[in-house]
Amino acid sequence: MAAKEILKMGHPLLRRPAATLEPPFGDDIFELVEEMRASLEAAGGVGLAAPQIGVSKSLVIFEVPEDRVRMEEGETASGVPSTVLINPKITPLSDETALGWEGCLSVPGLRGLVPRFTHIRYEGLGLDGRPISIEARGFHARVVQHECDHLLGILYPERMTDMRYLMFESEVPRFMESLREAAAAREATAANAEGERRD
Ligand SMILES: [Zn+2]
């Protein structure tokens, strides 16, 4: 199955709420999933929503690479194999949110720090029409929230609370370095103040 062109921010279809699908799912949906898998593989990424290839239907695919979550969340974190989620619904299981870097194949070249719920339950249907109900945390929860937003016509920059943290991917390492330097300078100032009080 050939990879499809991925629509970019500004395309009206990315703004439209996607249509709910009725099981049982037939060849048209199986083909859609194959096209989405081919497109995701060609573009490189962890998830894709059907509207991103021009199909306004409530279906996302995603995976959570184990090496990536272990690097960020420790050795006990586990990955999620390639998953198809149809007509998803997300319920936050806590009010806690965390900032994390996101990118999007529809917003190429950019990265942003986006607040997301850290603990959610997502429900929907699998490609076989059976119900799915899964509790997710951390990066897994972030990926699902990002992909499901596409089905509501929402792109990640709209979820950002501080637009200073929207930047080109190539600038992220320099930006992170400047944050580390600012934190080190604050620590040095605090240590000096402590020293002066002792003198
Ligand atoms: Zn996206």
C-alpha cells in the first residue's frame, strides 16, 4: 500500500471533527489502516490520525516505542505495539498535567512544549470491532491525547499555554541548554546568598 501525502496545518480537513465509524469494519477501513501504516512508516513518527491523510473518520494508529519510554520514564516503563483505535473517547483519571515536547507530521519542522493529562483511560473499538479500554500514563497517555485531538480538529499548538515554547526542532537543543544554564545560575545565586547569611 502506497504512502499518502500528509496534510499540513492550514488544510481545512484538519479542522473538521471526524465522523464516527460503525462496526463491523470492512475492506475500506482495513485499506485505510494499511495506507495510514505506510504513510506513518514513510514519514517517521509514533502516531497518525485518519484526517491527516485526508480521511475525516474517527480512527487513529499509534505505537509507543519501548526504548523511548524507558529512556524517559525508567526501566519499568513498557512500550505499546502498533495499535488501531476507532471512535476513541478519553477520560482523565487525575487533574495532574505535565509539559512535554511534541511534534506533528502536519506541523513539520516544529516542536512545542504541550501540557497533557498524565493519567487517562481511553476507550474505543479495535479493527476487529471489539471494545478497547486501557489505562495509560506518561508518554503513552500523551501520544493518545495528541492523536485523538486530530479527530476533534485540534492541533497541538492550540493546546500550548506558552507560545514561547513553540520552536524549530533544530533549536530545541540550544533552548534546553539555555534552560540548564539559567537553572545553574539560579542555584549559584542561591548558594551565594546562603554564604552571605553565614558570614
Ligand atoms: Zn499530529
